[in-house]
Amino acid sequence: MRTAWKPPGSASRARRPRRLRPPRRVALVGGPTSTGDVLRAAGCLLTPGRLLDGPSIRTYEEAFARAVGTRYAFSFDGGRVALYAILQALGIGEGDEVLLQVPTHVVVANAIRYTGARPVFVDCHPPTCNTDLASAKARASPQTRAIVVQHTFGVATDLDPLMEWAGGNDIEVIEDCVHALGSRYRGRMLGSFGRAAIFSTEETKTISTTVGGMAVTDDPDLAAHLQRFQRTCAWPSVRLTLRRLTKLIVNHLFTEPRVHPYTRLVYEIFGRRNPLPGPLRPEERVGGRPEPYAVRLSNAQAQLGLRQLRRLHRNLAHREAISAAYDARLTALGFTGPRPMVGDWPPCVRFPVFVGDTRAVARAVAPHAVVGRWFSSVLEGAVDPAYGGYETGSCPRAEAVAGHLANLPTHERVTLDDVEAVVRAIAASAEPIAVPGMDVQAAAS
């Protein structure tokens, strides 16, 4: 009896056990950088002649302004310093009020408080986690000079009605785009709508200079004020800049997905201690002002930011695709999270999803990826929200939202296989929940 022909060696291949793939674990940092960035940072460490001041700063600022569709951009040591610079340039100070939504980060409230103005907290619209316009209207007063409009996770605030209201009441709009580099509203880049906007290039953001921020505007008078303010800012110390460059190198190498399962284990064993500088100083956690505070961005960091801007399109396209993949898979399982009111999915800096127990989800997903817990409090980063001036109970919907937001990595090291593994782990560890805060009545103004 004749048997079917098989290619030589096919039987031995059939009996051969499948090769196991090396384990992968996706971190929240290290994704925006490249081997070229690491080499550039190493070059700055070895030849630090133009470490602080240099021509790359202005080149980077001009490229950033083009990328977000504004005329002017000015770099600083962080997005918080950029916000402080804008408030100073607008003449906001003692006796003034600035509206800002929660959940947000304590450094945003701090920047307002450092000017002498008072932050007035506005509740959020839970389906977007952005500013609730009705709450903003209720809490505005004759002392209100500005509103900080946050585009949470890169999801755009519905700007048309907000801009109309603010313009009719002589309230300056400052866009908080620290999550939203490359996101759009009705086809136009976020950061180009308000009087000014802030961006962040801290290590967890869309591009990374380890720390860093940018103030952008189309207004030439405001730009002149920002330029004068920037010139008064101190340079970071040489030692601190060298440590930040070292951190970028370490983040890139140690968070490579095939390496990270082991480096993360060492990090956990040693009590999550990191000798390299963090983005938040202890004073800021309790509402204090660190010194120096008004600091510029170094020339070396500008070189790294400029390199990443050159490949920003690829970065954003990947984040859009990964965000859409998370959304399709999680929505099919009944999970929801902050969603755009207008347009398609943006290139989320992290993908947000509402879950009942973020800690349980983080444990379940841990073999595959690190889960972020941004906005586990109405004032992220604060030891207690009261240190930033927040009164418990004043924004009940934001309080309901806080603690239910798991946020998932979207950077270029995340693959579709990673998305599948993360979603399976979430589905195995959590049940879908309703949008938190939707059944909570708005607080009395």
C-alpha cells in the first residue's frame, strides 16, 4: 500500500517539542527611546562640553512648536514649570482663582498655588475623565482668571462649548496636554486651541527626556513674557543632568521586554528602591515648593527630545493602533473606560479601563505587563489631596472615578500579542463595571 509522500525530516520535525518563547514583560517606561537615543545619551556623558546650554535647545523648541501646530515653544524642566511660567506670563497671582479639574496631578495644583492664586477644583465628566463644563460654570467667580483644561490620557475634552463659555467670560484657557502630544480635536492638534498649553516629556509620557516640559502659544506678547521668564530660570546642575541621562539609558536597557521579567524581580526584591532621580520631589507631595523650582531644560536632554520628535509620526501611529486593539478586545468583553466624545481613538499615552479592583488586575497582568495606576487619587502624587488644597467631597464624581482606572502601556514595545495576553489576564481577574460616578449627583457649588 502506498503512503503519502512527506518531505524529508517532516516526521522528526513533527516530534520535536515546540520552542518556548522567552518571557516578555512590558514596562511603563523605556518605550519611547531607541538604541540611537541611548548612544546619544552616552555620548553626552562621555563628552559633556555642551551639556547644559547649547544650540539644540532652540532647535528642539522650534521643532516642537511645528509638531503641535503653534508658533512658539519654550522648554523647561517639567510640565509643572511650564504651567507656572504661563501663569506668571498672564499676570495671575494673589487674589486670583484658576479652575482645574480632578482627577489630576498634585503638581498642577501646586503650580497654581506657587503663584499666590487659588486652585478651584472642578468635577469631571466620568465617561471621558475630562472637565465637566456644568461644574466649571457653577464654580467660576468674578475672581476666576483661567481654566486649566486637561486632556486625560490623550482623550480630548469637548472644546467647542468650553471655549465659547470661557471666551464669553474673559477666562483664559490653558490646555494641559501632558498626556496628549499628537492628539487631535476635530482634526486640529491639541495644544493649539487655548491661549497657551503645556506638554510633558517626563519618562512615562509620549516622548521621554527623563524629565522635561514645554509651554506653547500662538500669542506673540505671551511668547515674549515666556521667553523673559525662561531666561531667569536656573540651569539644572551638571550632576543632576548626568544622572538623568544615566536614567534614560538604564530605563531603555532594563525595560526591554525580554529582560524586564528579571530586572523587575530584582527591583521588587530590593523594595522598589531606585537610586536615580525621580520626577517628583518629596516637598511636592505635601504641597511644598522645592528649590530650585523654576529650572530650564538642558541642551543634552533637548538633543534626545529632538531625536524622538523626528520619529513622532511612527510613535503616534503605533499608539493609535494599540489603543484601538485594546478597545476592540475589552469592549467585546463588556469593559469600558474614558472614551473620546468626538472622533476616533487618539494615540493614548496609556490606555485607560475601568475595573473594580485595580490592585487585583495589576497582580493578574503582572506576568505580561506593568499596569499603571494613574489617578488612584483625585490628586495623584499627593500624600493627601488636602495638601494641594482639595476638600474631600467637593468633586464626588472624580472621587468615584479615582481608584478604578487601570492604565495599560501603548508604546512601541507593546505588540498585539501583548495586548491579547493583557486582555485575557484582565478578563480572568475582573468583572466589567459601570462607569464610576455616573450615578453620583454633582456637588453643590
